[in-house]
Amino acid sequence: MEDRFVKVYEQGMVNKFEIWVDRATGVNYAWRRDGYSGGLTPLLDAEGKPIVTKYPNG
């Protein structure tokens, strides 16, 4: 069974920024970690709609 989320971008080591794609919906999420805190949010386009990526075998 494949994982539902797949990491498509990664930047940084201590202060991390990653982009994840939900294979079921195609919605892109930004994840940021800075020290002991972090957060996850959907990526939005200029009109405020979620950015959707067609992922192979999604």
C-alpha cells in the first residue's frame, strides 16, 4: 500500500520547508519547521483556491 502523501520538495536542514501532495485529492501542502514549532497549510493560488497537482497513480 502506498502512502497517501508524497514529499515533492524539501529545503533546509534545521529550519525545514517541504511541499507535500495528497495523492487522493492532488492538493499541495506547505510544511514548515523552525526549532520546536511547525505548521502545515494548503498552498493557494492568487484566487485563494488550493493548488492541485495530478500525481501519477493517485
